[in-house]
Amino acid sequence: MTNEQVDRLLEQALLLDDHGALARRLDALAQGYESGEMSRAAILMLAAEEWRQAGQPAAALDRYQSAIEDGGEVQVDPRAGIADTLFELDRPDEARALIAAIRAGDWNPATALTIAETLVAYGDAEAAHDWATEGVRACGPTGSGIRDSLLRTRYRIRVDLGLPEDDLDALLDITR
């Protein structure tokens, strides 16, 4: 499976507004998948997101767990998706415990961005600001799309919190 093929599938689902059908297609693809541009775990992550969009959070949790068990390369730690889904299911204590576990281990800037956005969506701007800040710092000195997204997210959160500008805000000015 190529990234281009996945993009076409996602476009079709958006046009047809049928996330359930795409989730089922991705599930079927993941079952027999052996190799390609994407890992099986990445396909399972896409299926999980489509199940969430289709209003099936239990199926989404299952696919995120399958992505973890698969162990293949993914952009975002599947546990971040599980935490977001747990918040959606009104299980905030479990979600926060999972986020703490992610924080205690190895994580990447894309995971930090996902967690920051989740925390903002569920009313914890202070923790979201911390994640966005640490995510920017984890990006290193060179710019990237994730770094720019983290900087923009962090800026919005900082403004909402009424915090003063700092050195990281200057990096956002440079990226424009």
C-alpha cells in the first residue's frame, strides 16, 4: 500500500461521508497486509481514526491496541489515540494515566502535538501548553512541519492562558 493509495481512500471517504466503509476497508487491508510504503500498524491507526469518525469508539480502541501489538512504525504513538478516545468515552482518569505513561517514556514531537491538541479539547490548557512546549524543544533547532504546528498550537494555548511571550514565540515569527 502506498501513501498515494491511502490518500485516495481517505478522499473517497470524505466525499461519500462514509467513514465506516473506509474503516472496514482498512481493517480488511490490515488483515492480509505484509509490506509496502506504510507499516501495518500505520494502517491500523488510520482504521482507528476512521472508526472514531464513524462513531464507533470501541472499534477504534481495538485498532489502536492492535497497532501497539503490531509494533510497526507509526508517526504518533497509538496510546495518544487511545487517550483521546478514552476522553471521548468520559474516562478521563484512564486517559490522564495513559498520558502520564507516555510522558514517562520515549515520545516524539508528533505524539506531543496530538496529546497537546487532545488536552486542549478536553479542557486542560496548562498541560497542553507543557506538551506543546516540550514537543517544540524535542524538535531541535531546525524547522519542520510538526515543529511549526507545535509552535502555532502552543501560541494559541499561551494566548488563551494569558501567558507572556517568550523565546519560543520568536521561533513562530521566524517560520512565517
